[in-house]
Amino acid sequence: MFELIIFGGNVVDGTGRPRFRADVGIEGKRVVALGDLSSVPARRRLDASGKVVCPGFIDMHSHSDLILAAEPQLQAKLMEGRIRQGITTEIVGNCGLGVAPSDDRSRPRLRGQLSFLTPEGVEPSWGTVGEYLELLEGQGVVVNVGVLVPHGALRATVVGFGPGEATEEEMGKMEVLLAQGLEDGAFGISFGLIYPPGQYASTDELVRLARVLKPYGGYAAFHQRGGGPETLLRSVEEIVEVGRKAEVPVEHSHEQVHGKGDWSAIWETVRLKEEALKEGVALGQDLIPYTSVCTTMAAIFPPWAQEGGLPALLARIGDPELRRRMELEVETRFPEWPPWKEGSWPVNLVRDFGWENLYVAFVEGEENKHLEGRNLRELGEALGKSPFQAVSDLMVAEGGAVAVLIFGISGDREDDSTLRELMRLPGRAFVTDAWETGRGRPHPGAYGAFPRVLGRYVREGRVLTLEEAVHRMTGLPAGRLGLEDRGVLREGARADLVIFDPAKVKDKSTHGDPRSFSEGVEVVVVNGKVVVEGDRYTGDTAGEVLRRTGRGIWG
């Protein structure tokens, strides 16, 4: 007798193969049978007639690090939108952002930098990747989770938040800390090359750290340095160069181009990566299914202004002369290369997108909550100031705990044709790059990214077949991560499953109403436990902490 049989459904197994009719038998945490199970007894049977049964979705680019560290009841509440869209596995520690490794000196600054990613009541106390994973195991997690070692945390702990080349001694210390994180089970390293202190690192530093991954089978994920026409190609060349020189897999995170009406610069980078793949560079890519993203408001300020971390930035904003210098540079300066040269700046978000496409997504205090949802040009007009002066005052008032929503990522509100063409290219996994802290306005991807692909881009837009889209959410990322028993629905695999109605599945979250749950995802199973069934969400800590055990499949 099986614990659970899902019968009558069309199995889309995550490999990209055509769907097929089969029942699914589950015992404990695993799928134990596929086929006609009509005569097999079970403690419980779920009818999936007319529905798709597929592996649980894998988000390779999550920022739930501190959300998963919240106590189980709060964690379950904040993660509900992600689980209801079918996500059963996440990789955190992306964009070089995180709090492991850290020490008593670096931890407060890292905590300040990550205030926009941190739920109320969560205070990081861990110092190593191992301690972080042990915390998650001890209290339980609602999804399966693996971690990358954030380069920003490495550099902050060893070198500090300032610019300059790491010394030989400092490089050695970072290599040791990275190796320790990999020994603790991390899947690799992430580089966030628009955020301090990672933005101050040279390509040589990235290559040297990436080489540490080779004996462990880890990969390096990159938030590119620049997205506008001045630095986009050089930024992608750098990712390829690291993969080639270090001889390790590299992941181009949330592949994108910045712009206002013209996103054609992306195609030269596509050709560059295609040539690298032919050459044998192990290269992966992923996409957000939106033309918008969310990040910290601190990212709009020049790198020199961010030296020393958030407290130093706020102090400089408070200096009238330095504030005038910042405003002049934000308004007039074009991105340039090399980015680690003193005074250089590879990405000016205001130049790339314009004030009208940058919105206040989150503020810490109640006094300024009414400003959430306004673009920065409107913010300036409302306060009778220039946009820069208005946002600078807001940063000081909120202690830097401000997030920005950006429109113009490979398209805009009216035109997503560039994004659609990128989706049609092979090898792109889908990710959320989104989070829910319970404060402000989250990016709608925290509630709807994967159903958006299945509804808007598969059923309505016919950009991809259903089987290919599911593969990019399941088997493709599982392969890169070396998760041999997840991402494909087969006998012996972990029972992470989603049942959805292909005629109804869609995202309901919008930028104006980002907390609407998606439709059409009817059942979610995590390690054999039914955690979503219709309107019912259990919030069970059914997930597991994942540690890297093997090499991924890349190319």
C-alpha cells in the first residue's frame, strides 16, 4: 500500500520529453511507481484528471536567505506565495549578498546592507556557511534549500568594504574561507558586481577565487557589472573569461540588458556566449520572466560614495559638498571600464533607466510608507526637490533601508519582445530573483514568476512548449546543481511535485498588487508531504537543507 497515489494526470517529467498519461505512487519521501496504479491500494488518492503533474519548480536565484532563517511560523507565512506558485527548491546566497562567512566586524555592515532583504525580528548570528545551514536544519525549512558563498561577504570579512586590490595575504584568507564554505556543502560562489564590496574586485580576483571551486565541482554565479550599452559586452566577456581561465562552470544570473526603448545591445552578448559554449566553456544562463527587477536603493549611488558600507554612504550623503558631487555624477556620468579602477563606475542606473523608471519599493519606517509605489521623479516633485535630493533625504531618514523597483530590463511595461526572444534561446532556466519580507511592495515574481511563464508565455504567447518550459524550471536547474534525485519525475526521485491546470495557470500578482497568489497551481508536494491543496496551505517545514554532493551538467 502506498501513502499517496496521484491518478489520472498527464506527467510532464522535467526532461523535455512529451507528456504522457501515468499515475504517480509516493511512499515516504520518494516516488516509487509510475504507470497504471488503478488497482494499487493507497492511504490517500488525489485526482489529477485533466491536469499536469510535474516535478517541483527549482529557483536557482532566490534571495530568501534571511527569510528562511525566520522562526517557522513567520517563515511559512512569508514563503507562502513562493510555495503556492510551485517552488519546492531554492538556491540562496546569490548576487554576492549574504551573511556567511562573517565575523563580529563585518556582520553589522552586512546586516545593514541586507536590511531590504531581512524580515522583522531576524538577526544574523552565524559566522560560517556550516553554522547557517545548521540553523536552518535545527528549526526546519518549508522548501529545500542550498546555498552559494557570497563573494561580498568574503571580501567584507577579509578586506573590508573599501576599494583596492586584495593583498596576497587577503587573497589567501578568502580562498580558505571559500573552501570552508564548500566543505560545509555550498554549491559554489556568487559574485554581485554592482554591489560593494564585490564591485571593487578585479577580474583576476574573480578568477583566482573561482579556481577554488574546481576540486569541489562547484559553480560561479554572476550578477554582471554593467547592463547599458557602454559596459554590457565587457561585463559578459568578463563572465566568460572567468569560466575559461578558472575552468569551472559559470552561471550568467538574470541575463539582461538595461535601456529605455532600445535593448538591441543584448544580441552581441548572446553571440559571444554561443561562441564560448562552442569553445567548451561550461556556461549556464537564467532569466526573470519580467521586464522589471528590485534591488537596494543604495545601488544608484557611485561606488566611491559606497566605500565603507552603508553607514559611510549615509555620512557622505549628509555632507553637502559630497552630496552635490554625487548628484552631478548620477545625472551626467556615463558607465566606464575597468570598473575596479579607482573612481570608476560600470553601471549608472539613473543613466540606464531614467528617474521615471525607478520606484520606491520599500521603506523601513511608517512615516514614509505613503511614498512606496512612487517613481523617483514623482518623489522629487511631491517634495519640491530634485529626484536625487529627494531620494538622498529618504535614504538618510530610513537609515538606508530603502528598496528600488526598476523598469526597463530587456523591455518595458508595454514591450517585452526582447525578453520573449531571449526565452526562445536554448539553455535559459527561469528564476524569481524576488523575495517577501512582509514589508513594502515585493516584486510580483515572489508570488507569480513560474505561473507567469506557464500562462503568459506558454499558453497565451506560445513562446515555448509546455514541456520545454517545465524542463527549464525543473530538470535543467537540477542538472546544473547536480541534484540527481530532484527535478525529474521518475521512480526513485524525491517526491517534490506540482499539479497544475494548464488551461488556468497564471500569475495574479502585479506591481500594484504584488501579493496576489497565482491561479491554477492546485497541489504542491515537498518531500512526499502535501503542503498545498486547493486553498489549503499547511506551512509545514517539509523541506530539507541541501549540500552539494556532485558535479552539475553544464553547456
